[in-house]
Amino acid sequence: MHSLKALIRYCLMWVEGWFDWAFGPKWNPTYCLGALGYFYFWIVGVSGLYLYIFMDSGIPASYLSVEYLTHDQWWLGGVMRSLHRYASDAMVIMVALHIIREFAFDRYRGSRWFSWVTGVPMLWLIIIAGITGYWLVWDMLAQYVAIASTELLDWLPIFGEPIARNFLATSHLDGRFFTLLIFLHIAVPLVLLFIMWLHLQRVGHARINPARGLAVGTFAMLLVLSFISPATSQGIADLSRVASPVELDWFYMWVYPLTDIVGPATIWIGSFVGTIVLILIPWIPPIKKKLPAVVSLDNCNGCTRCAVDCPFNAIIMAPRSDGAVFDFEAQVDPDLCTSCGICVGSCPTATPFRRASALVPGIDLQDPSLATLRDEMEKQAAKLTTPGSVMIFGCDRSLKVAKFKSASIATVSLPCTGMLPPSFIDYVISRKLAAGVVVTGCRRGECHYRLGQAWMEERLDGIRDPRLRERVPRERLARFWAAPTDGRTFARDIEQFQRTLIDLDSKATDPEQSEAAQ
Amino acid sequence: MKMRQGIQLIAQAAIYTGFAFLLAYFSSQPPYERVPAGSALIKLSFAHGAERVGACHKRTYEELMALAPNMRAPIDCPRQRLDVKVHMKLDDQVIYQASLPPTGLHNDGASITYQRLVVPSGYHTLELGLIDTDRTKGYDYLSKRQITLTPGQALAIDFKPGGEGFVYE
């Protein structure tokens, strides 16, 4: 399992690196697969609403109404039909990639189990919604789907008479069946929407919309595709003819050919077992739960920053319980806490300059605590001997910074870069523990803990509290957001940064040379 | 810088085009052939209850008195039904033969079948026989027809008791 995940991760990171180059981190579609899934859902919803206005139920009214939309009103109805189809297919691709990605990057276990488990029924609902949609058109493909679906369902010991008998001959057909199908085709996506809402209930600052540029790009792509290759029907259904060959939508209908090969029993048993495995996979094998963040009421002033910044809604602000003058206190839900430490990085009391009392911030991780990190930082900095020395703050989920350690490079790895209070950077530079600081972590938009990298950047840029103080010379600070596969580029950039630091130091020690140079 | 942006835009367009191609192709291709070209399909499906396993008998006065007042039905019939035996021959070759048990918890429901049989198209002699009693020889229903199946035709055969029994649609 670990090797498989590592292989998928490596492939994904390689592809994502190229996508980063082409789109930039903000528009990189691989970083917002879930949001793209939502976006396609809205396109399917809006186009479906339009189609519904013109849709007739019954035989052959259903087919004729779709034909009218496709041919007589091709400029809008036809485009809407094509958007409806292609956005549904794109949604399937996004969902599949989203699952693979979350699995490979281990983002489905621990506190994240809820989002994973609520995602499982969505798979079933997406397939059901898609299949019932194709059924409504009542062309030869719909006939194939109707017969193959009912034959598959008939394997289950649910129905008294085989429901496939409804499609034995035209005389067996009932137009009311289409009314039921329309109801299903609307009701199932509504249930899906509810579960999509539920899916994000434990996700703070959930991103349900892709970046505008990406949304425009992907919608334009669908629109152009709808004009170039419009969705069409495959001739009116005729039960006295065999629907073969049929042009299947393989994103939804792969199950039918597979049933012909392996039989309905294997399909149903496989689906059942697969669903159970998917539901249980967050606990296979059980994850070792990390110690959650803890609140120190003596140091918490109820500022709410930790609750706002937590990516998993694990912190709530409750009325003060200790009689202190503040209105609120932070409370951590251990079941939701991922121990990323982003809350520690947001705490205004988390400053290494504190010497009068022990370094205990308002909220802290138990392992590693902020005090441990300061000790480690000082211990590592003490080993630096050469000019142009740098202190690298990294994260456990990205580049392994420890392997860059040398006489001129000290490293401290945090659970997430977002755990680093900006005051630590000020501390390193003002106390001359190193000539410069490098902050590194997951690629932009790709933080393992979702928001650590983004919050860190905003803190460094002075647009999010706690901000990096003005007095910190920005030329002595470098940021490098990278995947574990970007080690070579990182090493090159560090080397260059160190040369810059040496130049800065030499100018600082020899002002005349500096003036002459100017 | 502009050169780089231009290349990036081209790369984005290429990725969008690739994605569009993926969507366009797999939303309808490759075509799937469930029934080989040149073949036809015979669909045999019915739901029919055979006779009860035994004959009904008229309860005697003593038997009726032994029952609770609300249970005193004068005729006593067994609930269970017999299997329905069916066979289908195409050009004297048996292509389907089954003894279909009754459905229901007490084996008192209809016997049900749904069969899809892929056969060569062309001129054939089709024979269908069905037994829904305890007879050991012959058939309760027998149908023999000369049929011409065109390639891609789906011939549906249902069963309704009475007359020839088998209904060709």
C-alpha cells in the first residue's frame, strides 16, 4: 500500500509540477479537483434546468423533445444538452482524480475520515444520476441502458417479476415510467447536493469554486466542445431491434460491458465489497493519533485567530470559563484536530522572545511544543560556523529539510510550515542566529494541511495576523514552496541565497566598499 | 517574459484541448457491440404459475368442525405449485431448457424466467414447449413456427395461458 501510494504521489507531483508551470499555482487544476467537481455540478444543474423546461415525458414524446432541443434549437438547447453531458463526464473525471489524489497523499485518515466517508455515497449517486439521465432520451442508447440496467438489477432478489420485462416489447412500455425516471433524475442530484454540503462540514475555509481564470478556461473549453462536437441521440428506441452497436458514454457505462464479461454476481458483490472497503479504508490500518493541540488559558486572550485559521474547524470560541477579563477562550475538539500546529502559528502569544516566563503560548501542540522548537532552533543555529549561514524552517510533509543540513545550513522541521510564528524569523535574524532565513513547505495551493502555506505567505506579506515585523530585512528572508521531488532546485536556490547573504554581510562590514559599489 | 507567458498560454490551451478530446472521445467511443453483427436476439420472458402440487379435496363435516370457526373453508387446496418446465428448440437444436420453480416463501408464486438468446439471423424453425401440470408425456402448450430473423432483430416471446400460450411480439 505504501509503495503504491508513493508511486502515485510521485507521478502526481511530476504532473502537477508541469501544470504549475503552465497555469501557475492559483489556476493549477490539479490543486482544486474538488472545486472543479462542484463547478461542473453547477453547470450540469443550470443546463439541466433549461432542458427540463422543454422535456416531455412519455414515448415517443421524450425522444422528440430532445430532438427538438438538439436540432431545432441547436444554438441554445443543443448547447445546453452538450454542456449537460460533457460537464457530467468532466465531473466523473474530477471526482476520480480527487479520490486518487486524496488517497495517495494520505488525506483521508485521522480527523479527515468524515469527508472521505461522506464521499463514498456520492460516487453511487453520481453514477445513478448519470444513468437515469441517459435513459430519459429514449434513443437506442437509452434502450440499451434501460435493458442492461434492469437486467443487472434483476440479479438482486428484490423484485418479484424481472423489471427487464418492462422492456420486452413496445406493448410492455408505460409512459409513466418516464415520469418516475424524471423524478429520479432530479431527486438523486438533490440528494447528491445535500451530501456535497455534508462532505465539507468538517472543512474550514472550504474552496468550492475554482479560481476565476480556471473557471473561465474550463467553461470556455466545454462551450467550444459543445459547438464542435454536440451531443446527439442515436435514433429512436425500438424494442424490436437490438441496440447494438451503441456509442456508450464510458465515463458512466463501463459497468455494462464489464457485466457482460464477468456477470452480474461479480459486479454486485464487487460493488458491495468495494463500497465497504472504501468506507473502512480510513481505518485500515489504524492511524496512530497524534496528540491534539492544547489551550493554555493563562496565555489565551480569546483573540479568535486560531479558530479562524484552523483548516478543519477543530477550534471553537467558547465563553470564558476561568473568570479572566476576556470574552472568549479557545476550545479544541480533539477528534477534529489534525495536530498540524497552524493554530500555534496564528497565536499572538507564540513568540520566542519571551524569556521572563516559559514559552507557553495560548494554544500549543504537545509534540512538538513551541518551546521544543525554539530549543531545537537555537541548538541547530549554534552549530553554524560559516558565512552566509541560513536557518531553514521546513515542514514534515514537503521537502525533507534535514538532508540539506551543513556547516552553513541549520534546519528545523515543523508538522506544517503554518505552525511557524513569524516572530521566529525575526528572532533568528535579530539575534544573529543565522544570516538569513528560508521558509519552505508544500507547493502553493497544495498544502497537506490545506491552508498552512497560504496563511504563512499572508503572514509574511503582512496581510494576516500575526504579521512579520517591519524591522525584519526582507532580503534576508527567502521562501521556497516545493514538493519532495523539487530537492535539486531547492539546493540551487539555497546556494544562490547564501551568496546573496554573503554579499549583504560584506557590504554591512565594509560600508566604504558598499558606497563605492553604489 | 512575454515569450514565457505566450508559451504558458499555449501550454494551457494544449491541456484544455487534451481534456476536451478526452471528454469528446470517451463520451461516445469506442462503440460497444453487445450482440455480434449479423446475429439476432430472442428474448423469452414470462411469469406463469403452474398447477398446485395436489388436487383440492372437499372437507368433511368432522374436518370442518375440528377447525376454528373462521377457518372453516369447505375446500382444502395445497398452496405449493409445480415447477413450470419449458424448452425452446431452434432448428431442432435445444437452445433453452429449464424447470422453473415457483417463487414465494411457500412456493406458491409464479414461475419466472427472463432469457436473452443470441442466435444467427435467417430462416429458422422455432419450437417452444411448456408443461405446467404433472403430466409426464407431451406438453400443455406447444408452439412451432417458421420464422425469419433479420440481423439485429429482437424477437420477444411472452406467455399467456390459453390458446397457443406463447405470444410473439
